[in-house]
Amino acid sequence: MTGIHEKRAILESQITELKNQSTLSMNQERTSMPNLHRLTLKLVKS
């Protein structure tokens, strides 16, 4: 029984790690989007 529980714990930690990584990358995309928008505005104005 302990083997199954250990495997499940490992899987759960891997899943949470993946979730954290995906939210991090999503946050990075969100922050880079306004920067991109600002750059485009500068290009249009010049």
C-alpha cells in the first residue's frame, strides 16, 4: 500500500510543479505583452 501512496505523492508534486511553471510562463507573457504594445506605439509615432 505504501508504494502506491508514494507514487501518488510523487505524481502530485510533479503536477503542482508543472502548474507553477505554466502560471509563471503565463505571467511572463502578460508582462511582456504591454511592453510589446508600448514598442509598437513608439514605432507608429516615430
